[in-house]
Amino acid sequence: MKKPLWKHVSISCLALTALWTLSDKHQFAYAEENTINALISYKNEEGKQRVLGDAEDVGEVLDNVEMVEASLTEQQLSDLKKDPNIEFVDTKEAPMTLADLATPAQPLLIPTWNLSLINTPVAWNNGIFGNKVKVAVIDTGINPIDDLQNVVRRVSFVRDLPETVIKESDNVDRGGIRNNGHGTSVAAVIGARVGGNLKDQKTTDVIGVAPNVQLYSLKYADGTTSGTTTEIVKSIDWAIANKMDIINISSGLYVDVPALRNAVQKAYNAGILIVASAGNDGNDRNVTYPARYSQVIAVSSISAKQKISTFSNTGSSMNLTAPGEAVPTINKDGKLIYASGTSYAAPHVTGILALLKQQYPFLSAKELRAKLDEQAIDLGITGIDNLYGYGLAQYPQADELVIEDLVDPQIEKVTDHTATVSFSLPNDTNVKKIAIFLDDKLVTSTTANKYTIKKLQASKDYKITLKVVSRDGRASNGLDLQLHTLKDVTPPAEVTKLIASSVQINAAKINWRKPSTEDFKQSKIYVNNKKIATTNESTYTIRNLKPGQTYNIEVKTEDEAKNISQGVAITIQTPAKKVLHSPSVKKVSDRSTKVSGTAEANTTFLIYKGNKKIAQASVQSNGSYTAAIKKQVANSKLSVYITDKQGNTSPVKRLTVIDKTAPDKPKVNKVTSNSTIITGTAEPFAIIEMIKEKKIIAKTEVKSSGKFSFKIKKLKRNSTVSFYAIDQAHNRSKSTLINVQS
């Protein structure tokens, strides 16, 4: 079996996720036995390129966590560790475990006890269901069951194992105790929808903490085999790239892996909330990673009686606790199960964060985490402790203070590309700012009493929504205003940084920066007030100019409505024409691999064969040049000339490649003592000489067919004669020796 291209880390999860939408699959190569698998963290672009250039085999570039997956030789590993542009090279292997446990099939608990314990009904009663909040579930996959139709996308980072018949890289959830589907069960705790169709029709509906949340299944482990930290890192990289709000990881390991630590830090820096299970090895064991990292919310497990679960890990890095014993959830087949483990405690906290994210959309990740800690019910000893952290995670009680919408907003001015909205700021110390949305997308937040929205399209309908934002991060329902932009009569913005990057006697290359406005369509080029071209590019070469002349060059912009700007102009002066003499060239033969000679200093020497340029060289300040060429066929025609930076060119000089290659020695048919005619083959039109005792005794010209023949007098038996071929360039072949036979 081949060695996988990075370390395996077995992870404990409660449920796996399955695919019912379009799935992405990532297939990875395998490293050879004599290489080392690693994740290399780079500090800068130079470090990244060093890894890509030196590594024995590159698996994947993870730009969002600034790492490269690769296999390295011992020497490459040693060199990279010494490179100042490399942060670290991680080659550790550490097993990770799913944090779920077997649970009795007939618990004495009703299906909704866990949601009541964390105060979820308060959110639902106020219309908070986690709407539009994006949650990545890094687990064993989420199956396409009826209760989880809010899975937006499924991505698998699992590699197929060549020794199995299972396609591990698919999106099927095979994880969890008794193959119940760990990722699916974890996802159901977070966001099983209201009114889902459980396969067990006798059972009350199971609802997730945030039933309207948007779930993203990131499969890092198949469930039949352990996942690896590489797949976890790749999942986090994907979550950053796709702007997730929250990440749930119901698995862990006891080793601090630098690559995992680095990825978590990058996600934290990107403003993503990360929740992870504490582990299931007992109260005397420390919290597992990644939950132990300070950037992650570590969650322990309690029973319905709000007592720490005997299986739950504990430690000083504990943040919160949540229900984790006999939690009602849904398995991969859509049936009710009761699951236990910190794997199921963590998604309760993830769900609460999704509810808070909807209710307080303008709070940062750090502020939401602080609010979560503040609302926790203190359990155990007073204050933060190793068992419960801040305490039992809670959705806060309903705030009696209602945030009123604005009463007098107006669209003050509308043009083809702008709209100004004005309003009176509420005389309320609880109001922090006004959030302005355009077609449900946040444009800005302001404390001013008016704002101009720019870059609108002409003749188009828009919806502007104004929301009052309170100091605690909540927002009013919002007030909608409708507008229709006017017909486009405004010219687009001008180009900027117009320059002539090259000016020659008969041409000029100009460059500029196009405007970034949406209504820009193309640029028009004018020379002395005459339009010569239209282009979508940001560069253009003006041709057919005259030497020693002044030209006014102008670039105007045009939009879809054919509005044209006034234009931006520059003035150029073409240089005066200069006479260049043809270069002096040394003879070129069919053996030549370079062409050399002399020409006017600081020009460019060019060689063409037909219409194809085959070489060029810079003429040095002393007038010499050397151009490398491939060997050319004898008698072929070459053209050479020189040109300068101003576009002056010399007359073309024609060269014929000299034949310096001797022909092959002739092939002579059998010669006997009775022969009076000699025949054979050689290069067409060559002269064949027959020599005996240093004297030419016969000669003839080879026909165009390559055959030759001539008459001779009979030769003595065992005598020796030589034959040579001499081509038209007088190159002489090696001899062919013939012994006269009897």
C-alpha cells in the first residue's frame, strides 16, 4: 500500500453528513515510500515559491491558511526548515477521535429537553431561527435526509484508499457508533428543520437549535477510517475562502499539531467563530485539540440534571457546557436516535451562536462570543471552572426594548447612477447607527443623516432598506424604499495614468488605467482629433505615424448608453528618421550555431528565414554582436537587418547558408575482375572519383536520382580501389574501399 501524502489523524465525531446537492470531491496523490509527508507553512510569497519549486511532490496549495501540502526528501525537509521564509514544516502524525458514545435506545427523556435547557424556545418565539447564518460542519458528511434540506453544499476532502472497495471520497456518512452517521446527527442538533419527515412516524418531530441555518458539509473523515489533520486543515481553508460564519468540529486529538493551530488562527483572524468538543475520555483528562486552543470555544457535556457527564474531558481551557447525554437527534437514515458525547454538546453551542448571529448581525465574532459567555448559567463552583467553563450555554431572555424603525426616510435625489437617501436620526441614546442595504446587501453603516449610494445602473429598479442598529448589536426590522434610476445621460469616468510607454519614428504605444465604474464599456483612441480605434484593453499601439512630428493623443471612455467622456490627452513627439547601414555578417554555414559580425552600436540585430524570425541579438557598445541559431540547411536563404529603439531599420541583407558538410561516402555495388561497368548511389549531382594507387582512373556525375555508373577497364583480382563523392560545394566525402573479387 502506498503511503498517504500527509499525516493521518483519527477524529472523534458524533455524526456524518451525506450529499443531496452537487458535491465537490478532492482527490489527492500518494507519496513514495522514500519521501516525508508534510504541511509547510510559509511566511511570504518567496517562501511559498520556494516550496513549490523544491518539493518532491506538491499535493495542494492552501492559500487561506498559508500552507502547502507536499512530500519531501530528507534533504528538502532539512533545507526548508532552515529557510527564513518558512514558518514551520509539520510532519507529525497524531490520531483524532470522534466524540460520541453509545446510548441506551429507550431514554427516560422527552425529545425537547435539551432545547428547553438552553432556552431555545425564547429565540423561536421572537422569530429567530438562524436565518442566513452559514455554518460549516467539519465531520463525516451529512446525508440527504428530509430533516436536513438546508444543507447548501457538500464538499469531500477524503482520499480513496486503494486497498478498499468503499469510495471513501464520496459524501456518504458512514461515521458514528453503530454506523448511525456522526456528521448527520451533529448537523441535526444544529439545524434540523421544523416539520421534517422522520422515518419513525411514531416519534415527535426533532428540531435543531437553529432550524433555518445554512449548513455546509465538509467531510474530512469517512467514518470507516480515521480522518487526518490534513483534511481538517483543508476544510478550515475552504471555510475561510467561502466566508463561513461558524465552524463546528465535533472531534479532537491530544497532540498540538502546528498546521492545525495555524489554520485555526487564520480562521479566527477571518472573524469565524469556531466551536469544538472537549473529548470523551473522562473528567481526569484534559481538553483535546482544537478545543484547547484559545481561539476555539471548548464545550463539555452535562446531563439533563445539569451535572458534568462522567465521560466528558475537563480542563482550564473549558469555555461552556451544553447537553451531551441522550440527546435526541436524527441518524443518517432519517430516524430518531439518542446520542451521547461532547460531539453532541458542541453543536448546541454552535446553534445558539447562529441564533445570536441573526439577532445581533452587527456584532463581531469576538462580541458574539463575549455575549455567549455573559449569558451562560454558572454551574459548579462560582465563576469559571474546569468542568463547566462559564457555565451552561443559554440563549438570552427576550429583550423588552423594541428597536423602532425610522419614520421619515426619503429618497432625496436620484440620477442615472446615484441615489441619495436622507433621514432623521432617532433621539435615542440606545441607537448606534443606521445600516443601509441595497437589494438586501449591506452597503454601509452611518451616523450621518444622509448617504449617497453610487455605482448604480441606469434605468433599473432597486430596493433600499434602512435598519436602526442598537448599541448591543441588534437591528430593527427595517424600512424599505423603492427607486428607479434615470436614463443614462452621464458619461463614464475618465481613464487615468495615460502615458506613452514607447515612441518610435512611425508608432507609439500608449497605456492607461480603465475606470472601475460599472457603466464603463470601452475606450476610444483619437489622434489629432481623429478617431482611429475602439478597444476594451488598457493599451494600444498607434501605427503609421511620421518621423519628427508632434501628435495629440486622446483617450475617451464610452458607456452602454453611448455616452462619451470629454477625454484625457497627452502630446508626443516622434523622433527624426535616422539612416542605419546594413550589418556586417560573417559567413554562415550549415555547421554554424551562431551568427556574428558588426553593426551600429546599441541597435538590435535580427535574422529571418522567410517570414519567421529565428534569432536576434543586441549590438554592444563596441559594435559587435553574436546571435545563437540552430543549424540551417545548406543553400537556404536568410535575411538580416538592424533596428533601433526609435524604429529606424537598415536595408535588408540576404545571406545564403554555405555548404560545409561533406556528402556521405558513396555506396558501390560489387566489383569483380570481369566488371567493365561500376554502379552505385551517392548524393545527387556529386562527382564520383575512382582512384587506384593515388591516380584517378575514372569519374562521373551522380544523376538526380542519386544513381551513378561508368565504364572501366577490367581490374586485377584482389586489387583495391577507392571511391569518393565530391559535392557542388567541393566538400569531399570519406572513401569507400572496394576489393576486386574473382
